[in-house]
Amino acid sequence: MDTTSIAPDKYELAHSMALEKLKACNQRINNSCMQCNIFFNCETRKHYVKKTYESMSKDTSGGFEF
């Protein structure tokens, strides 16, 4: 069994940082974006969604299917 870990790439690092910011915000508003009055206009949430997509697609162009 190979126990060598692979270092996260720049997309994974950016995603992790965005997730930490989102979690910190969620802690301020009772653990859910849904409880926030700026849910649909939240820049923190939009940034997290963008970084999630980029980490999954590695920022390649074209379609992406979940």
C-alpha cells in the first residue's frame, strides 16, 4: 500500500481557503447560508461556489457534469 500523500494543487488550496471563509461566516449566522438575508447576493458564497467548480474542473474549459 502506497502511503505517499499527494500535495494539493493550487485549485484545491484555493478551494480550502474559500471553504474556511464560508465556514467562518456560517458560524456567525447559525451554521447555514440559508439563514442569511443576503443569501442570493453573498460574495463569500459566490466565491466558494466558483472555487469549488475550479477545483473540480481544474479550470478547464468546456462542460462540467456533477
